Amino acid sequence: MAAIGILGMGTMGAAVGNALKTFGHRVLTDLDGRSDVSVQRANERGIEAADSLNQLMAEVDILFSIVPPDQALPLAKTLADASAGISKKPVFVDANAVAPQKVQRMMLACENADLPFLDGGIVGGPPTGATRPRLYLAGRNTDAVASLDGQAFDHVVLHGQAGQASMFKMLYAGLTKGLNSLLVNQLMAAECAGLFKVYVEELARSQPALLARAEKVIPRMPADAKRWTPEMHEIASALAELGLPTGFHRAAERVMQRLASSPFAEETRETVDPGRTVRDTLRGQ
């Protein structure tokens, strides 16, 4: 069994740690500066808190970073610096929703510190007893995590350079979370125009799948919006590198910013009110 570090005790990170523990791995994290919610998640799942980041890096074989996108690059640079003096360095897996050009900067920082780097992108919800998300991987060091396949994640190895896994994440999240943003914006427009009821009735007749999606995702989006706001920025940056339009995801970023300022944004995924409707959520903006 391996010793595995996970930085980021959000819903995903905590669930990944819990899943790996069920397979007998020792799972550690660093809780310095983390929120009370993150500390509670780690404690409830029996995830060890290292005394310091240096101790964590010295004791683990594999280190996952699963943090909000705007924290990913600073954390990678911090880890590269912290790895100095460690004789047996872990494989660092950046599993964040970031643009490929940011991955290249992370990889350079890690290479300069001789810290093994692996590009990853998570697709799907947190692992449960019945289901696992996919972890797309690209670049060197994929063999170092192969033994974990089928535990917290189902691995999908992309035979390309580091950055390809993150690009895949950008493509997937750009569609799914971008569509969620579009649903919020259009339903908000219907509410502002005084046409919400008739709009929803028409969606129920002609676009039932879209309405069902809206009813499922919109009430819980404020809880995720603070983290998803920089993700929309990363997606736009990734598309810009391909010479493609970025306006839609720049607008989606503004939609997420609005949701992040909602009073419902104080909720977590665990505390979202299951009885709140789409209209109640939109009226709270």
C-alpha cells in the first residue's frame, strides 16, 4: 500500500481520500490555513493531518493537488520549493481545472526542483461506493500512479504531452458548466422579463431534458460558484490559445460571479437546501 497526500479537502478531495483509505492506503493532508469545513471533512474521514507541508512531502509516495483553479499554480510553486532537501520526492499529480499553458508553468517549476510532475484532469463527481470519476492523465510518470486505477478514479491515459489532460478537462467543463451557466442566464432573463412561468411551461413541453437539468443543478450552483468562477476564466484562456472565441465563457464567468455573491453561496454541497426551487435560487441573486 502507498502513502498518499491530498492537498485540498473540498468535496472531491475528501471523497478521494476516503476512497483511497478503503483500499488500505495511508492518506495524509496539510490543513494549515484550511477552512473549518475542510478540517471537519478530513477529521470525519480519518485523514491524517501532517505537521507541515515538508513533513507531508517527505512521507508520501504520491501527492494529489485538488484545489480551486486560482490556487493551483501558487501551490505547485510552493511544493517545488518545499521539495528541496527531500531525498525521495513524491510524484506530484496536478488534478486541477486549469488551462494547459498554466500546466506548462507548473511543470517547469517542478522540473527545476526535480519534483516528478503529472498532469491530470478529473471528470465526474466525487467517488462513492458505487461510482468513480475518470482521472485523465498525460505526460511522464503515469506508471507511478497506475496501481491506483479503479480505486478513487478510473484512469484514462492520454498519449500526449503534459497539458493534454488539463485541456480535456477544459473541453468537458466548458460544455457542462458552460451549459449550466447558460441555463441560469436564460432563466434569470425570463424572470426579469416577467415570463418565467410560461417559459418553464414551454421548456417542459419542448425541452424537458434541459428543464430537468436546470432543476437539478441550479439550486446547488451557488455553493460551487466561487470555485467555478476561476474555472470559467481558465476555459476561456485555453480556448484563446487555440484561436477560438472566448466570449461565451467570459460571460459564464460573470454568471458564476453573480451566483458566488448570492446569500446561498454560504452553503456547502453538504448543506444545500434540497427543497429550494430554481426560481427561489434566482430570486436570491
